[in-house]
Amino acid sequence: MEQTVFDRISKKQYIAIVSLVKELSTKRFQYLNIANYLINLILMQVLEDFQAGISEEIIKNLFPKAVEMLFQQYHNSCFNYCHIKTQDHNLSEDIAQEAIKQLLKSNKAIEDVDAWLQQVTSNLLCKHYRAKNKDKELFQELRLEASVLQEIMTAEGMQTINEMVPADIQKLLAGREYQDYQNFLSFANLKDYATAMNINEKAAQKRKDKMIRNLRAKILLTLGWEAMPDILSFGQYNAVLKFIRNLPLSANSNKDERQCVKYSADLAGFLKGIERIDDWGITMVNKRRFRLYLFHFSTAKPPVLVTFFIVLNHRNIITIDGYVENNLAGIHPSPSNMLIPKHQGKAMWGYDTIVSFLDC
């Protein structure tokens, strides 16, 4: 593999940065699960100016900037969601700022900040249109999305799917995923369903899991989600797991040789040195095309992140369009003659402003 900038950071330095940023994040944002995002942003800043060195003081000085960058991303996400719905710039700005304020003032643990913000943003829009008593169609749509998000974020979200899907979304109601789940709910229990289908309870539970995953994926896609494993149907999800499991990694040298012939020697060479896949993520490009992100962390080598460009056909067979090792921003320095207008370079959410809401 080509050498990356991460080769210039030792494992000891990497662990020290991660540990310090987690400590700073937990101390300042005790209710928000944002440490990993801040770690990534600070690592990017470190690599952009690697010659400055890596010390505890430098990391502490970079922390406020990373916080500003992260909350600007949160603000932009809220604003874009509002603006797509309303086409009202000023309203979208007000709603986005209020959503961030509520996030910072929350005294309850928030694990998934992105999902929480989208739900709160949707709720704030509902409140606005309820107060104005106008655009009832938009209000109904927003109310539906808020309830869907709330149900999805709970452990038993699919138990009340009937309440989540009113007649506003006819396409979802008429879909096979919803009809299959409704059919399952018509039985008193899993045992009755298994008897009716002439299968054992283990097979019935697998079918139930498949129906819930397919319906969950359909709802998320309807809401516009594009980047998480939950957007994959049951068949797609298992196809991706099988694809990852059968990659020609060094730790899989004993895998069935018939499976290995599917992959080219170039791919085997590209993955040389990667013993296993420690984590993965996926983003939908369009209906059948995806970016699959694979992450590997070794105790002896720097972390590795690679992206596969894949196509999932209607039979959930994966075709590889390409693959690349991801380089961090530090290896792509900004041109020295690039000028950023002052008003565009200023953070809307300054660090002092952010922490001021924490202390309220």
C-alpha cells in the first residue's frame, strides 16, 4: 500500500491524542457522545501542520477549533433539513440555532447526536407551523417524520409501526415491506405465525427479523437517510457481511479457494497487510450503488481506511467498481494563494458561545 501521513504518527502518539481528546470531551460535554468526531477533526488538524509537533498543549489548543468545526457541521445539517422543507432561509436559520441551543442545554445523555438533532429540528418546525396554523400538508409531513424518528430511536420501535405510518405516506403503506409486517402482526404470537406458515419458531423469528429490518430500511430511505448500515435491507446487509467476510485478507488465508478466485490479484495486493476488518460503514450513491468503508486497526501498524465502490443488483450480488485507500486531509494542503473571505472563514458557532450554553 502507499504510505500515508498516518505513518508519521506513532501508535503511542495516536493513543495519547485519543485519550486526551476523550478526556477533554467528557469533561466539557458530559451528556454528548461526540468524542470520536472531535478526535477525527483534531487528527486532521495535527496532520495539516505536522511540523508543529504533537504535545498536550497543542492538542488542548486545537480542541476549541475542533468543537467549532463540529458544531458548524451540526448547524449546517439542521439548516439544510429546514431549508429543503420550507425554502425559507431566515426560518431555517432560526430553527437550526434553536436546535443547537437545545442540544447544548440538554441534561440527558445523547448517544446519537445527528439523529437527536434531526428529530428536534423536525419538532421545532412542527411547532412553528402549528403556531402559524398554515401549510397543514407540510405540518402533517413533519409530524409524521418526527414520530418515525422517535420510534426508530427506541429499542422497541417497530412494535407500534401502525401509529407511525398514517395515510400521508401511501407509498409506504402500499409497500411489500409494510404489508409483510402487518401480516405478521395479525397473529397473536410468534408460535401462531410459525404454525400458520408451517415452519418452526426459529425460522419464524428469522422471518420476523427480516421483516423488521426491511421495513426499518424502507422508512429510513423514505426519510432521506443515505449513510448507515440500517438503510440496507435484510438481503443487502447480509450480502455486504458476506462480501467483507470473503475478502482476500491475510487472516482469511484458509478460506475456500473457490471463493478466492472471484477476486483479482490486484485486489489481493491492495489488501496485503490488512489482517481483518474491525469496523465498516456504507453510503448510498444511488439506488444500487454504494460506497463501502472498511476500517482496520493494528497494534503494530497505523490505522487503515479503504473505500470500495460497489454495486448491489436486485439479487444482492455485489460487483466491485473500484477501490481506494483513503488519505487524510493533511496530505492535500490548501494552495498558498487561496483566499477565503473573512465573513466566510468566521465560525458561526464560536467556542465561547458554545460553552456559554453549557453553563446555563
